[in-house]
Amino acid sequence: LYKLSKLSYKKLTDYFTIINMTDRPNLPCRSLTEFKVALLAWRKLDDVIIYRLNTSLPVRAMQENDSDKTRQCKELFNDLESNHSARKTAISQCLKENERIVQDLVQQKITGDTKASQQVRNEMTKLRLIQAELGVEDVIRSRTMKVYHERCWSYYPHDVHRK
């Protein structure tokens, strides 16, 4: 991770500026490093969920009215859901793009291209790493929704386990 961050710190900070709840950048699918950096930045909301809950839902000593907390929990839930959905869609699109590339390389290999064998192996590795990100997304979503549910279950009840 250090190497990834060091190599792409400028790009990482650029993604932090670009990514918010309304603007969805396209994930860079061809470069695995840029793909990982973009996902890291895009997962920022999940990383700061506890901070965001603490700032939007103050402790009981500083009680606000329940309708305001309901509104805040609903907004946060909608932000989280749209973020998770957009990330999962973007990862799936990268998977499809890389699967197409692998199929093209396999065809080149069949026709006798000698360089295609190494490229197929490299692209298959990248494809497996991108597929692993779908599993990571499920874990991140599960943990984020667990934290969300612990704080907002009484203000905005809904099924946080749906996908």
C-alpha cells in the first residue's frame, strides 16, 4: 500500500477532490494501480462513517429533534447506497472490459502470436484481482451498514442487509 500511495499520491489527491456523492468518475480499468487508487479514494465515505455519524448525530446530551435525525440518517443511507451501487457497477464494468481483452488475447494466441501467452497471463492476473474487489466491496458494505444500523436504526428503520 505504501508503494501504491507513494507512486500515485498526486492521482489519489486528485480523486479525493473529484469524488463526491454526485460526481462519479469512471474507474481506470486498464491500469491496475490507477484502478486500486481510484477505489481507495472512492471508499472514503465508508472509511469515515463513524466520524460522519458522530458529527451528524450528536450524543444524547446534545439531543436534537428526532425529525432532524431521521432526515440525517436517511440522507446518509442514500449516500451510502448510491456510493456502494455505483462502485459495484463500475467494478463490474471493468471486469467486462478486461474479460473482453483476455478473450481477444486468447484469439491472438490461437492464431500464433508468441507474445500473447505472457499477455494472457498478465491480463488473467489482473482480472482475478479485479474480481477480488467485488468480494472486498461486499465486506466493506457489510461493515459500513453494521455501523450505520447501530446508530440510525431507531431514526430510519429499513433493511440494511439488502443488496
